[in-house]
Amino acid sequence: MFSEKLKQQREEKNLTQAELCKRVGIRRDSYNKYERKGIKPPYDVLARLAKELDVTADYLIAEKEQAETNDYVFVAGKNGVRQKFEIPSDKLERFKKLIEAGLPEILDKEHSDL
């Protein structure tokens, strides 16, 4: 399943194996093992692949497909690292209220020099 997801995501981004390898900084023979044999890469490589393919590492390595109950993804950046947070549909409204309630205060503290 990992190899299938990896290939599918690469193809959806219209990337060749060589292009993805260059972007991620790995050798093509290593990548071939991931996509053709399903061998899972070290975590640091997995994280770079996920980032380049704009998916989570969990998505790539999950054995089962998650139920389609998560319909909102929040992407945050910290120190140049992107993280995705999938919010279940039944928690989305509460999440939005929490963000709306806390965001002005956070922004005021972080950007008090603006």
C-alpha cells in the first residue's frame, strides 16, 4: 500500500522519479526500493517525501485508508516545517471557534512590534 500511495502522489504532482529524488535529495535507486518494493524509508526521508508531495507521512505509511470524515486541513509552518492537522467533521466548528477566540490574542503578542 505504501508503494502505491507514493507512486500515486508522485504522478498526481506530475513528477518523474528523477525529479522527486532531486527535490528530496535522495538517490534514485533508493527511491525505486520505496516505490517498487514497498520498503519504507528512514523517517527523515519519509518526512521530506511527504512534504514534497503535500501529504502527511501518516497518510503514506497508513495500512488502512482513513474514513472520509476529515474534511478540513490546517497547515502551519514553524521553522520552515509544514504540518498538517486533519480535523474530523464533527470537531470542525469547535476548532474554528477556538481559533477565532485565541488568534487575535496570539497575533497581538507575536506582532506587538508592528
